[in-house]
Amino acid sequence: MDLESELRKAMAEQVAGATASQSLVTDVKRRHRRRKARVHAAAGVAAASVAALALVPTYQSFRATPAGDTETTRPSNTVSALRLPERPPASGLPESPSPQGRPEAGASQKPEARGPSGDGQAPPRPGAGGVAGALPKWITYLPDGLAATGPCAVSGDADRTTTTCAWRGSGGWVEIALVKGGLTGPQDLMRAPGIPGRTSVHGMPALTGDRPDSSRQISWLARHGVGVTVTASGSAKDRLMRIAEGVRP
């Protein structure tokens, strides 16, 4: 006989005289059902806790920016209700300038164009710094050291008008005539004897010639029906072409 058989026999002899009550099985089953119920209840609580923890970030995100909140739907240029109102400055201290009177950050104010006297008049145009008096708008260059002999004179009739402007000075003299109407070419403007020379001004054909008073003349049609004659004497005669290029009627 082996050890297992001997143990079984001994256990049978030990409990042979013992009897079990009728309610023992019922009590065992009842306790088993209670234990099983407690296990299921504990498992349900644990599952509910895990689900609640998983929903916390989502809840917080909705809580941080709730739909329809005035702080998020309010235009950016309005003042938030959560901001504290600005305190008035203490007595004796100057108030800060209003946004309308304060220049924007980084913006530079352009100084007004002023003449040498600061009276708001525009400065002289380039090329005419040494010319006394204001030049007509259609003349942009004259040599230095000249002064206007008077206002530009207008003569002629309904068919042809001539505007003549003259300047004199240590550098000689310059006369510019603007003729409108009744012109077929620069030959209608020439007043120099002999055969004229040919050149161009602003791409337009021009005629040049020397006059009996030692002056030199250049004439051309700036556009249809509008001609220009520039006459210069003295040292200004050497800049005749430069003066002509500066005439833009």
C-alpha cells in the first residue's frame, strides 16, 4: 500500500463518526454568492473610475473654452469684462496722450517740405539753384548767374501766340520763346541767316544757327503745332543744348 492510500484511510477513519449539519451546504453557497457579488461590485467601481479619469481631459478642454463664452466670441478690439479698469492718473501728473494724438510705434513723421526761410514754399528745382526768380514750370534748367529781366511776355493773336521769357547776368543772356499755332516745322521759327545746322531735341528734329549779334539759336517742334526757340549769348551759348533739353512744354 502506498502513502496516498494510507492517508486516505487515515482521513476516513478520522471523520467516520462526524456528521454535517443540513444547513452547511446552504451556508457555503450563500457565502460563495456574497463573495462573487462583492467581486463584481468592486470590478464595476474600478471600471467606472477608469472611465471617469479618461473623460477628465476632455471635460477640462470644454471647460476652458465653453461654447458661447463672451470672452472667445467678443471682437478682439473690445475690452474684456475680466480686465481691471484703468486707474485715473494721480493728481499733478500729465495724462497719457490719446491714441488719436499718439503716433504709431515705429512710424516716422515726414517733415514738411520747406524752403530756406521755413515759410512752407517748395525749394528751388535742381539745375536752377543759381537763377534769381522762379522759373516757369516748363523750363527746368538755366545756367547760374542769370536773373529774369521781367515776367514772361505773351504776344500774338488767335492763330498764333508767343510766350517769351528772358534772363541776363554775368554769364550772358538767354531767351526762350514758346510758340503755339500755325507751325509746319522748325524752319518757321528760324531767325538766323545762312544755312542752318541740323540736330535733335528730345528726339525731335531741330535747326541751329548763329545770329548777327553773336548769339546762337536752336528751334524745334516739341509736338504738333507747338514750337520752341532758345537763343543764348556769352558763356551761356556753350550750354545751348543743355538749356534746350530742359525745356518741356
